[in-house]
Amino acid sequence: MKKTIMTFGLFGLTILLGGCATVQPWERDVTARQSMQLNKNANFTSAHEHIYFSKEASAGGRSFDGGGCGCN
Amino acid sequence: MTFFLPVMAGPKGFIKPMHKKRKPVSHLFMAMNSPCDIQVDGDDVHLARELGALAEAEAHRIEAKYSRYQENSQLSQVNRSNGTPVEVDTEMMALLTYANSCYELSDGLFDITSGVLRRIWRFDGSDKLPAEAEIEALMPLIGWDKVTLGKNVVTLKPGMEIDFGGLGKEYAVDRVLMLLAEKTDSPILVNFGGDLRVSGPRRDGSPWRIAIESVEPDDPSAATLGIKSGAITTSGDARRFLLKGGVRYSHILNPRTGRPVIGAPRSITVAARTCMEAGIISTLAMAKGPDAERFLRDEEMAAWVLR
Amino acid sequence: MQLSKKNKGRVGATLCLITANLFTVTGLHAQDITDSTNNPSAQDSAESLNVYDQPASTPGTTTIDSAVLFYKEDGGRIQAIEPMVSLTHNTENDSVFSAKLTFDSLTGATPNGAAPWKSSQIFTSPTRQANGDDENEGSTGASGGTIVIDPITGQRTLEYTADAFMLPLDSGFVDQRTALDLGFTTPLTSGTKLSLGLNGSHERDYNSFSGRASIAQDFNNKTTTLSLGVNYEHDVSKPFFGTPTPFSVMSGDQKGPSQNKNVLSLIAGVTQVMTRNWLLQFNYSYGSVTGYQTDPYKILSVVDPTTGAPQTYLYESRPEKRTRHAFYAGSKLALGSYVTDLSARYYHDSWGINSITANMSEHIPIGDLMYIEPGVRYYHQSAADFFTYYLPSNVALPLYASADSRLDSFNAITLSLSGGYMINDQIELYAMVDAYRQSKAGQKDTLPGNNQDLKLYAGTNALSMMTGVKVKF
């Protein structure tokens, strides 16, 4: 039941966001920049996730919540 | 002298592209009395050819509809109406409404009914100015406020004419670019006789290099502009003017006086998001004469002004 | 570069609107821009001023990215050196192959879970064998470990001592980890991307294997991307002395066989391009962990209910099932060449832990070739339901209990500074430094009796540094 609501939530959001999409295909120059990438420096990201996974109880959100190590 | 408005200066010696530059595939044709060039930055020559054909068809469609030189154009029907209301389609209506907004926005400096002045003003570099009486005779035929716009109906006063000269080519460039960008993700450049727009940076992220004669005619090394997005248009033509008694009359006419704008720059190149916006802004800046630079600065436009 | 721009001129702003309207009416692109902030400004139309404004994707290139992470906790706790190297190949047709090798070397001390006491305490080292060749592998003189031989059985046990009033730390902690990750991403059809990956990690006492698959689909002129992913992980815990029975008494005896843990993770996300320079991302991740999740090295003090004196030490016990939910929202907004990155996460799991995380950083261009990015992160978590600092001897044992500080309630602040510098069109140098500080959140518990001066909270502060180089050819 919870999952169903979640799925609806996501699609609802998509439709909502799609409705206000004002960016045309030829206007993606800014979002294509290196500085705008969601994972700009993969090693920074993995170092942070690794450290926080080994020191804190939470996991996931930005990516999968597996840890891949015996550090927690 | 060249007046250079700031912030467009790109750093020199910027990171070079990763690979040898692959040349975009170019498709050339003539439309609207201008050489037209469609460049597709991709390896698919077949697709580029297809897009070129599509662009050519759209340019000719727009020309056939809005040219005042073609007798069968929708515009010619309007211009021949002699005071009777003419029904026009949605696109034409949208363009007329647009022209109306530009007229209001510019306090009458942008007026698509001013084309009749070209009958008496011939900018051939000579000193032949029209007679005062000739100008006065034409003035009743000029003025957008004399045009009535209804729902899909336009009514001109007898003898009046509409000229899409300041809009049509820019509209065509924007239309064609949007049309092609829907068909491909490859970067595209649409250039109709110097009025141009790009879909985004080149494949390798570099800007499109565009030679613009009027930007820096004395310095060939500075004669190219880099453009990564948006549009560029140029108003003014260094070769079209009249010279009498030491006064240089530019080919930009003020619709309110029926006379050329005095003190206008030789040319103005404007960068904006769309070709239409760039075109209107550069035309308006021209019409401001000596105040062109101030107008552009107030509008915070990227522009090159050549005096 | 002008950052704060005045409102554009009257004419330009109005033109932008009527032009958008024109193209709407004439049927092409019903959704043309009506947002005047997207009006091109000089810096958008002109060449970008900083290298990091270049597009990220570079088809037909291969990148070698290598870096070293140094990690050091205060007070002689864990130190780690983690070199990593990755190879990424972007093909001409937008496929990406990647491989990453990480090596992790840890030394130092880690809290063993026991509560501090007013006199010294002796513990059995669980982390290594005290006999034969392994002797010099982990134990060092500094750790103060002593080999104790049982006169009857002849069994050798390594013991270590925690000083009076000090948080008991197992100081002989040594581990090495090698991990390999393989990834492959390919476009399936226009607007659909499939990603597959494998990950293996090996430690002397722990192995982890996982496989993942995800699919991303673009909508709305590629301004919306929906993604769904699944990851399955299988872990094997094989401590040197075996896995202890929950709540058994600490000893140097050989214990149970290796134990397994399986993690099924699902993630669903949407990335939305809001305007030309604004990106939003929303994710939901779900994790179901089953199997052995107890830390085989962690113990709990059983204390006298009136004096607080330790009576014995028991191995901890955790549930075999844990369900995680995390909601993540991120935003990236570009203003000129600056980018503001904001993100937030809410996390809840079936062990009763709730956490919030907030992150903010600012990408600041420096000259043409460099950027720096200061950032701050705030984290707060509540304690697990079964978290406790000790077990009173007069109370029956609960089903589960752990004194692991990672399950305690705490706040953590990270201040970070990172940056990158493009030496030329192929080589980027980058570095990062993070200061991480944990502090107890909520009520500070104490041992029974007059023991307010004994600090039970075992959180840590750490400094990490990373430096790396990325070469593209």
C-alpha cells in the first residue's frame, strides 16, 4: 500500500513538473556544464558516501543504500 | 571608431577542443534575397541533408507568404486591399499582433507601414535627397495606428502597405531553428544573410565561430564572434547611405518623420535569445540615432556598435 | 562577469514575452519560454568564462582518474589511506564503460562498546589470532596487547587494557580492503538508458558482492528524467574468531561459522530541468536488509545497577531484519558560472532510527581554469530502539542491544572545501578537505551511581583529505 502511494507520488510529481517545463532542447547548454553535473567529481562523492556510511546509521537517498564493506 | 559594449569579451587561449575539429555539414540555398546556410554539427550527412531540405522548404514557405515582392503572397493581398478588410490566418495575425506590440513598445519607432518611404529614399551612396513635398505626400500612408486589427481581419487605409522587412527573415530563422531542433539533438546553426541563431554549443562544447564583417572591419583578427547559444543580428549597412552637405543619411528611416535617422551608427550587432528579439533591438537601437549605445546599455544587451 | 544583474530594460523584457507568445500562437513549441530570467544575457550568449562551464559529456574519450583519500580521527582512533584509480571510456555512441579499483588500509583504535570505568578494564582482542605467524600482523607494541596462555587448555588469547576513566578502545584495529567496481551504461532507444554494474569488496574478515541495474527514461523534451534501479548485495562476515552468539560472554574462544547478510535496494528518482539553469532531483530509496547485521567485535558492559561497576562483557545482538527508507531532494542552480548546490534527505528505518541531512555548497569559479567549492553539511540522527550504553545486571536481557556509537543519537557537522584546476585540456587536478565533528544529541546518559564524570558518548571527530588527478585522452 505504501509503495503504491509512493509510485503515484512520483508520477504525480513528474506530470506537475512537466507542466512547467520551459526549457527547450536547444537551451540545455547550462545544465550540460561540468559544474552542473549531479556527480561532478565521482571520487569526492564516493569518499563522502563511504565515510558517512561508516560513521552514521543512515544510507541511501542519493543512491543505493548498500555499503559494500564491513565498515558498518 | 568602434564602440564596444562590455562583457562579451571571451578569454583568449581557452581550452582547446579535445579532438580535431570536425566540420559541420553545411547546406546552402537562396531565400529572401539572402544566402542561407544551415549547418549541422554531426556525422550523419544524410540527416544533415534532410534537415537542410526541411529548412529550405520552411524558408520558402515563409517567403511565399510574407514577401511584398511576390504578387500571390498573402501579404500582397493585404497590401492590395485598398481599404477593405482582409481575412488572414493565425500565423499572419500573430505576426501583425507582434508588430503591433513592437510599435507600442517603441513609441512608433518600429512601424511596419513605413516601407512605402523606400519609394522616394534610395540609399545608393549618392546625394539625391527626395523633395520635401514627396515626403509630405507619403506621410498619410504611414502609421501603424491607422491600421485596424480585428479577429483574424486586418484593415489598412487605402494606399497603405505593410512590409515585414524588419521581421520576416528573423522570424524565419527562429522558426527554422526550432523546427530542426525538434528533429535532432545535433548542434545546429541557421544563418539567413547574417541573421543567425544556434541551438547550443558545438559538439565539443566550443562556440560557433561566426565572421561578422561589421563588427570590426579594420581588424580581421577580431572579425569573428563566438556564439554558444541564442541569436545574433546586424542592423545597418555601411554601404547603404546618402551623403549631402557633409551629412550622412543612414538607410534607417524614422517612421514618425519620414526621414532617415541622423546620427545613427553605421551598424549594430546584437546578441539575444531569439533572432526576432535581436532584430527588433538592433533596429530600435539604430532608430535611437546618437543614443543607440545608451539604449543598448540600459537594455543590458550584448552588442557591438560600429560608428 | 556580472553576478547581480539589474532588471533588464523594459523593451528587452517585454520583447522576450511577446516573442514567446508569438511562437506559442504560431504553433511551434507551445511551451516556449515565458520566463524573462531566461533572457540571454551577455555572458550566456558569449563564450563561457570558466573551464567548468564546458559540457561534461565528451564522447570518444577515455579518462583515468586516480586519487588518494587520507582519513584521520581524533584521539588516535581510525586512520585510513585509500588510494583509488578508475578508468572510464565514453564511446562515440554514448555508451560508457567504467572500472574502479579501490584499496583501503585502516589502522588505529575503535570503541569496543564497553562503558568506561573508574579503574582499568581488560578485554579480549577479537580482531586477530594471538598465535603463530599472524602475531605481528596486527598487534603492535603501542596497542598494549598481552598474550595470555591458558595453563590448562594451552589456548593463547590476546588481551588489551583500557585505562581508568577512558572510553575502552580496541587499539589493534587493522584492516585492508580491496574493492572493484565495473559499470556499463548504454542508450537503448532514444531517451532510454540502461546501466548495469558489479561490485566486489574483499577484507580479511568481510566479503561483499553486489550487482545493480537501472533504467532512465527522458520525457518532456528531455527535461524530465525518470529512473528506476535495483541493487542486490550479498555480504559474508567471517571474523577471525568466528561470529559470537548474541549476548554470549566475551572470550577468546573460537566461535560460530561465518554469517551472511543480503541487501535488496530499490531506487526511484526524477530529475527535472526547471529552467535553463536550474535542476531539481528527487529520489526515494528503499532497502531491505536481512541476515547477520550484528557487529561481531562489539560488546556491552553488564554493570552493577547501583554502583555502575562492570561485572561482565557480552557480545551485542541486533535484529536480523532492517528496512530503510530515504527521501532525497537536490537542487543545482547556476548563476553565471557560479553553482549553488542544495540537498536534503530524510531517512527512517525499522530499527527506529530517523535522520535528517542537509547539505549546501557553492561552486565558485576562480579565473578561467579553476574552481573552489566551500560546503557545509548538517546531520542529525536519533538512536536505534535497542541502543544502550550498558546493561544493568538486575534487568532481564532484552532481545536486542548494542552500544555501537553509530546507533546512538548524535549531530554531525561537516565543513568542507574542495576544488579543481584544469592544467590543460586533458589534465585536471583536484583536492578536498573535510572537517567532520560529531556531538551527542539529546539527553546525556550516565552510568548508575555517582559516575557523571564518565563520558559514555563515543562519537568522533575526523579530518579527511583527498587529492587526485584526472587525465583525459
